[in-house]
Amino acid sequence: MAEEVNSLESGLAKAANPLVFISHDTRDAELAEAFSNLLKSVSAGVLKSFRTSDRRGNQGIEYGIEWYPEIIKNIQSASDVVCLLTERSVNRPWILFEAGMAKGKLDTPILGVALGIELKVASTGPFAQFQNCADDNESLTKLVFQLVNRIPGSEPDRDTIGFQVGKFKSSIEGILKSLAVPATSTSPTKRKQDEIENSSAKLFEEIKIMFQDLPSRIERNDARPPRRRRRFPPGMIEELMFGAKNPIIGVRVGLSLLREALPWIYDEGCALLNKLQVTKTPTARKKLLNEFEELLMVSTHNPYIEKFVIESEEDYRLLRELPRIIMHTLARAAGEA
């Protein structure tokens, strides 16, 4: 019983600068905005939130900022991570990644909120271990009360919160109805968007598997006899890659430098070069390049890579400059393929 009381007190602990990280599917951007507005209303703007889909305010990622480090930074700064669980987001890779990063690395509270779906549907997979929140007024009021109570010196009023929650419920009813479009009436634009989402989901599932295998790769590498690592300044690499008459050879030079540290990048890069040889349409080539660039950037701009792979300033500069050089050379190769 004492443990339960301590757990409750911990969940309601005050935070010096409380920040709610709203994890959601990009297709649920309107729901995330509505939830953010709810937190703003009940706290008079004191309780801050972050959501990647924000394009109009200051709660998202500014233009020109590297998106992955910014997401990690805000997860690290968050006092709570609220995961909006809907038909579109349940078991999606990014929701699972953000929740896993918050709980596994930082032990930040994870608050799953079922919107438009039954609580038992939301409480599956990793979220089965958490006490998730249903979308009825009473449950949402309790959740928002807990979040507002994070503010030092706050004395949240349950009736006021309940009133704002009622307005929130009314606002999301129309949003949920508009999102629940029958599959038979899906527009070509919507189908294309779903294809992109599914492609990205598949990509990040593959990345997750790659990172799961990373410790075993490191152990195998540690068992090998130590050998002197060659240092290649980015300027020399760029000259070698751009100086090659055949840009495909230049790409292979760049990929070879990642063969040991990031073997999946080397494998996917070589496979991409083969695909470019048989892919004729510019649109299809561009899609292949975009998918590989996404994998390349997520893999090289990652805290795990910085921890396990980067050993020196030269390594750091190489992993920051090499992706740009590879993609530039790949663009040439795609144009001449």
C-alpha cells in the first residue's frame, strides 16, 4: 500500500519547468493541436507542450533545425510524454520509439490516451504495461489535473478543468469523424499519403531491428584483434568522390567508409545503386533517393551512434559531412543512370 502511495505522489510530483511532449501520428495533427490548446487553457498558458506537427506556433521544430536531435532534446526535457493513441497511431513505429526512448532511457512518465478507440484496443503491445487513459470526461479530467499539478505552486480546480475537457471533447468529435473516412471513398491524394506513411513505417521498423542488433555487432567487433583505423579528412573524400568520372564509383567510395561502422547503410546503398540501373522514371528514382536519405540521416544523426561509433573529432566530422557528399553524388548517379 505504501508503495502505491509513493508511486502516486511520484506521478504528481512538481517540476520546475514542466513540459508535455505530445507524441502522435502526423495524420492526427489536429487532435494534437486540440490537446495542446486544452493544456494551454487550463493552465493559463503556463504548462508548455511540444508537438512535431506544429506549423503555426512555437511548439514544433523550427525551419533549418535538424529534426531528430530536436525531438530527442524535447523528450529529454519533458516532464511527461502523452501518447495520443488512435486508429492511425496504435503500434506505429514513431509512437513506440518516442515512448521507448522516454521510458527506457530517461524513466519519464508515459501517459497513453485513447481517442476514438476503446481503451482495451489502446492497451496493447508496450502500452499494456501502463495505466492508460480513456476518452471519457472523467478520465480526461483526471489526466489533465495530473499534468497541471506539475506546475509549482499550482492549485488546479477540477470543475474548471472538467469544463475545458468538455469543450475539448466537443472539438475532437468533428475531427475524429473527418478522419474516419471509409477506405472505399479514399481519395488518390489520401491513398498516396498512406503509401508514404506505410513506407516510412516499414523503414523505421527496419532501423529498429538494426539498432537491436547493434550491441551484438559491437561485441563481435570487440572480440577482433585491434587494428589501426584509417583517418580520411572529409575534403579528401569529397575530392575523390566528385573527381570520379563515373559517379557510381564515387558513391561506392563513400559507402565503403561506412561498411564497418554502419553496415546496413553500406548494404542498402549498394542495393540502391543496382535499383537505379533498372529504374527509368525520374519519379521512381527520386522516391528511392528520398527513402535512402531518410535512412542515412536517421542512422548518422543518432545518440546511439554517437555513443558507440564516434571515437574522435575526425569520426564526428566524417559522419556529419559524408551523408551530404553521398547524396550529392547519388543525385548525379541517378541523373546519369
